Amino acid sequence: MTSETRIDFSYDLWGDPKLAHYEKNKVTFNMNPKYGEGRSTSFASELCLYPTLSEYRLDCKLEQPSVYFYKENSIYLGKVLKGRFSLKGKGNKSFLFNEGDIFCFSGNFLLNEKYHYNDKKMVLTAGLFGYHKDIIDAFKKRHWLTDSIKTFLEDPDLESGILLDNTYELNRIISDLHFAMTRDDSFTAFLRGLELFYSFIETMQKKDHKKIKTYKQGQVDTVIEIRNYLDKNLDTYYSMPELAGMFKISLSRLQSIFTDYYGISPYKYHLHKRLEKADDLILNTDIKITEIAKSVGFTSYDNFFKAYKNKYGYNPSKRRMT
């Protein structure tokens, strides 16, 4: 790496020197095992825009102040290629990022804030990050700095996070960037990263974007608690108004946050989990199917039969025979 470039990822989560591997223009951070698993790889460039590929899983909710992400105003733009995750931003708000989202956020609002990832699956993101001051200085040195670059980096919308439409052009650039990163092709990765940077600037100038949906952190925490509760209570059916009342959250907020966060309504989530447990018992035990239906919260065998067949395509008896 040249003296002009720096990569300053988060302390403790990624930045422990024992967990990092440095090469000429590349640094790979391995996640601290006490938080999860995975790694993040970045290529350094003299323009201080770092093409980055991260695949990781967090096994816990990280609380402030043990982990921070950036020390100063920074920008990250990219795409969620797999999984979903959330970040806590300013104003006690939580940002939700779903698979397929092309996103951009900026600022230093991630400093000493909570970071959530709750699906216990690997998240894969490809994109670009850098620090405002470094980017401006590097472009200025080459006489490439334009008003549009400064305006883009300082756009107040970015502090709230934005989502861009999944256009063919943006997907092409990100796909090429991802491929170059997996091939250790730093030259192509940087060219595609620069192309991505200017594409985001152009999109922002057209106002062709929308703000990332946010929720109050307390409500998100409640929804996470509800999902954990449903996972542990597969023997009981809960109506959604009953569940909302138990956890003191409005029914509409429960429905909207849960669906945005997990990609499925709370009712369908719990139904599928109960049916999966029933399926396991049908295939691996000799318990009577009527008893299995009762054990996963169905008071009517007919309702269980219909729900099970709708999910698996077989009636319970035939499923057991297979």
C-alpha cells in the first residue's frame, strides 16, 4: 500500500492485527471468533476508494462501545448479494438492508453504535468504501475534484441511507466488481469501483433514489424478542393481536417491522416453524399424527392437514410413508 492510502476498519470486530492479513495492495480482515465468522477483503487505491467484498455472520448483538466502524466521515456504497442485516444509526433508528438492495450511507453515525445481525446466516456484500477527506484530497491532487463529488459526499440524504433502483447498469458494475474481487484482480476491481462511484453520483443528481426505511431501535429489539419467543414456543398457536399485546407493541408495527426484517409475516413465520417441527416428528418418530398436530398447536386436525399439505405437497400420512 502506498503512504497515501489507509484502511481503518473497526477495532475488535475486524481490526485486531492478529486477525488481519496484509499484502501489497490488499488487506483481509477475519472476524473475531467471539462475534461470529467470516472475513472482509479490501483493495487499496491511491484515490482512497476501497473495493470491498465481505462475507460474514454475526452470532450476537454487538453493544456499544466495544465496536466501532469508522473514526470519521466515511461512505459505503454497494449491494447485499446474500442475506440481510441491519445497522443502528442516528436518532436511535435501525436501518434494514435486504438481499438485493443497492445502498449507500455516509457520515460517522456508526461510531460506537449497536450493530445487529440476527438471521444467523452469512451476509455477502460487494461495494466501495472510503473516507470523505481522503477522497477529496486524492481527487484534488489529480485535479479531478468536481463540485459534484463534494456535493455527493456531503449530501444530507446519505446520512439517512439511500436505496437505488436495481438497474441493469448498476448490477453490471457490481457483478463485475464482485467477480474481480473473487479473482484477486485489483486493477479491474478498482476500475469498476470508480465506475460505481460515478454512477452513484449521477443517480443522486437525478434524484433517482429513496431513503432507507428506518424503525425505532426499541421496536426492532421487541420484534427480535418476539421472533425468539416464537422459536421457543412451537407448541402453541398465537393470534397476532394476542402476540402484540403480550409484548406491548402495536399490531401494525409488529406486522410491518417483522415482515421487513425477516421477509415473512409473523403469522406465516410461526406457522412454518410449527409445520417444520411436525414434519420432523412425522419422519423420525412413531407418534400418532393426530398427537403431533396437537403438539404443534393445532386444535383441529383438518386445519393441520390443510396447512401441512399446502406446505409439503403431501398429506401427513403419505409423507410418513415416503
